[in-house]
Amino acid sequence: MKLYIVGAGPGDPDLITVKGLKLLQKADVILYTDSLVNEDLVALGNPDAEVLQSSGMALEEMVELMVDRVSQGKTVVRLQTGDPSVYGAIMEQIALLKAAGVEVEIVPGVSSVFAAAAAVGAELTIPELTQTLILTRAEGRTPVPEREKLRALAEHHSTLALYLSATLTKKVVRELVEAGWSEDTPVAVVQRASWPDQFILRTTLKNLDEDMGKNGIRKHAMILAGWALDPHIHEKNEQYRSKLYDKTFTHGYRKGVKE
């Protein structure tokens, strides 16, 4: 018995993987996160499939339903927003499914962090500026491990991508400043990345909380922070060029030419 957990991508139906779409099209049962997954994507699935919404279900109810349908020999797709491996709460589902004898295959999806970066035209890892991207969230009702407090992570001064933090911007600003971040650090916020009503806010760390309030952004937002988000970074192109296309740099596919 096998069940598929499929990443739906950030919103745009075209951003599902080919493999994910093929599974949707042959699914007998589609159980999806209706509060987050685009209905237009669900509509691309098998028209004869049983379509079920999971936002009102508790974990045990959801798993019981999936086990029941799989045990009937049906192809079941659990469709989740973004990529299932990032804040997807799949571990708890998989544990119960495996206990019931159900094998699980995960099909990755496009995470909102990458849809947001694409929306603002940003490279998040720029040579000699930052080569590290930290995916995390501010601590709210759900605690984070002590060693992963935002202030500790921010001390690396790398690019930060903050999930689930739109209502915690005062804390975000405080902890980043305490970690030594400049108040002038560029920040880009993308609400509902890749959806038709996508909204982009460019601001600075100093003005982040105020600007979020002015624009009523309280959910479905990815916060990207760091100097890679500088809207004028392209003007500093020559300062941060990679070795990959440097004509003087030798690698396995090209011999460098001396100036």
C-alpha cells in the first residue's frame, strides 16, 4: 500500500512538478490543504477523483481517511503547499501511515522562498557577499530549539528567509539588531508569491514592522532579509562576480585564459 505526498508549489498551478501533475491526473483520491493550495491546481487532477479538503481535519482523522482509501487499492495523493519537507508537518503523518502499513513517497515542490526570490529578481547567494541561506521562522506560539533562536542564527549575517513570521516583525527586528544587523539592511517581503494577487514590499529592517502594518500583511508572506536583497545590487555587478564564468578561471570544462 502506497500514498503520495506531493508538493503543490507556492500557488501558481504551473509551478507544480511534472511528476506531481501526473500523479494528480491519475489519482483516485486527492486530499489537499484547501486553506493554502490553489483550487485551479486541484482542478487539473483526475476529474473522476474523490476530492477532499483537510483544513478542518485533525491529524488522526486525516490519516484514518488516507489509510482507508489506500487499503481499498486507490491511488491517494496528499497535496500540500510549497515543498512538503519545509514546515509541511509530514513527519507526524508518515509515522502514523507507516504504523498502519502504508508506504509513503514524497514528491518535492517549489517552496515559497524560491517563488519569492524569483518575484523580486534576487540571487540569494552572491559570491563574496553571502554564500549561505538560512530558512527559519521567528518564535511564536510554537517554540524553536534554544540553539536556533533567531538572534543566534542572525549572527552569521547571511541571507535569511523567514517563514510564518508576518505577525512577529517586532521580534524579528529586535533580534536581528541585537545580532549586529544594520537598520539599513534591505528586506523584501512577498505576500502570496506567484498568485495573481501577489504583493511585493521592499523596505529596510528599520521600517519593516511599520511597513508591514501599513500594508496589512499578516499572513501568507515570505520575509527575505540581507544585503543580497539590496535593490541596487545589480549596479555592483563587477564587485561580486562568481568564478563560474570568469575567463581567467580554469575548471573541468574550460581552461582559463590569462589577461
